[in-house]
Amino acid sequence: MVKLRAFVAGTGDMRRVQAIVSEDFSERKIPLPVVTTIQVGALPLTGAQVVLEAVSQARTVVNPNGLTFFQRSRPKLFWSL
């Protein structure tokens, strides 16, 4: 996981989100994600106190050499203007 965004309904939950995330990730021995906590007036789910949004990155390597640039070919015209 690269980024975690938490929408919380109360101020008490704002303080708890960082502690819960760091404790959980430390136990699993995986790198901590970037955590953003946003206090909102109300959440769309009835009775919800926290809604999480996560961004993760695949473990497979798509291109091990970094960026690849391809030369653009010129389009062929089949008729003359």
C-alpha cells in the first residue's frame, strides 16, 4: 500500500487513525504508507465513524529498465490530395 486516506466523523478518530495504521503495519513488518486524515461533517454510511480509501502498487515489475520511448512512424497516405 502506498497511500491511505481516512475520512473521519469525529476529532477523537483523527488521533486514533495514525496510531492504528502504524501499529498494524509495524506488526506485519511492511513499510508505512502515506496517511492523510480528513475530518468531515458526516459520512455517507449510517453509523460509520471512519471511511478508508487506499492506493496500492503492484509487486510485479512492468518495465525493469524504466521508461521506454518509441519512435513515431509517419502515417501512410493511400490517396493524394
